[in-house]
Amino acid sequence: MARLYGVSIGPGDYELMTLKAIRVLKASEVIAVPRTKNENTMALSIIQNGIDLSDKEILYCDFPMTRDKNVCEKNYEKISVRIMQYLDRGRDVAFITIGDVSIYSTFSYIARLCIRAGYDVESVPGVPSFLAIAAKLNQPLARGNEDILIMSGKSKNFDELMKTDTNKVIMKGNKSIDKIKALVEEEEVFRGKKIMGMEDFGLATEKVYNNADEIGECGYFTTLIIG
């Protein structure tokens, strides 16, 4: 039976792809590439740095930039059906995703539908952005008995989570920069802690933020560390 692979390709640096991810991509006949309406195919550009795709069929999977759950669900079903058609013909499909497939990845929705339909699905783990960024900044995420909270900058419980006495990783924090800075200044739990982070890790547009003062307007692929 053909298999659908969710292949994590890391945060942007090709050298941070795992050997397993590279092996699966080289062996798969079809590469499914997530794409937004402005034809952003960052994941494809990353793997092209070291994998010959000349003999692969590229299946572009368009995702609308909307929060409408009905629209998104219909689109997941549409993409899943297209992928199943390849699997039915005995062709393995590798769906590439930035970072790790288990963290804020659209692949999870596709995988759910394919598994439900009885298809063989395997996830290939990878290096998430916050681990790569912590290493680049030489910033431990936890010491001793410290806790780590991984959260979204768009969380419904944002203020409540921010006020917990833990080290924090904030993904998709670009829309919450001002609120994050204000809370860090106001809340006692942040005494002695600092904000660091990076934007567009591993890409030509990469930016490093060594402290809160350096963080201004930033893009979607911004990850912040408070610790």
C-alpha cells in the first residue's frame, strides 16, 4: 500500500533536516507542497537546496488565508481527496511542512482525514523553530526544575498563560509584541527574565532579537523566548 508521509523539514536551514526526512523525500514519487494565495512555497525552496526534484511530481496544495472553519475544512477535504488519488495509484506522497509536523502544522488536518479513510500515514519528526533558535542564541529553555510553556501569540488565553511563572516559547507572536512587552514590564513573574527571539530563522531575511528593545514590527515566522 502506498503511504502518505508528513515530512518535517525544520525551521529553514537545510542542514537541520533529518537524515530520515531526506531519505523519505528522495524515495517518494510525489511531493505535496503547501502554498498560500501569494504563492508562498517556502518549504519547497528549502528542500531544493539539496534534493534533486527533477524526477518528482510536485503537487501544490493551496491553503486560503482565512479563519473561517467551514472554508478551511472544505479545503482540507479537497486536498485530502487529491492526495488519496495518488495513493490509490500506488504512489507514495511526501507532504512537506516547515518545522515539525506536530506543531501548528496544516498536515495534521490532512493526516486525520486520510487516516479516517483507511490510508497509511506516517509522520517524520523534525527540528522545531524554538529549539533551533534557542541553540542559535545560546539560550537554555529550561534549567534544573524550571518548566517550559509553549504557546501561540494568538491564544485565547494569552494574558492568563503569560502570567504563569514559567519559561515561555511564544510562536506566531508577531501580532502580540506590544502586549508581550507590557506584560513583561508589569508582572512580577518576569523579574530577572528577558525576551529574546528570531524571525525567519535560516532564511536570507533572518533577524535576531537579543532583547525586548530590539523587537519591533515583525513577520509571521517570529518566535520569542522568555526565560
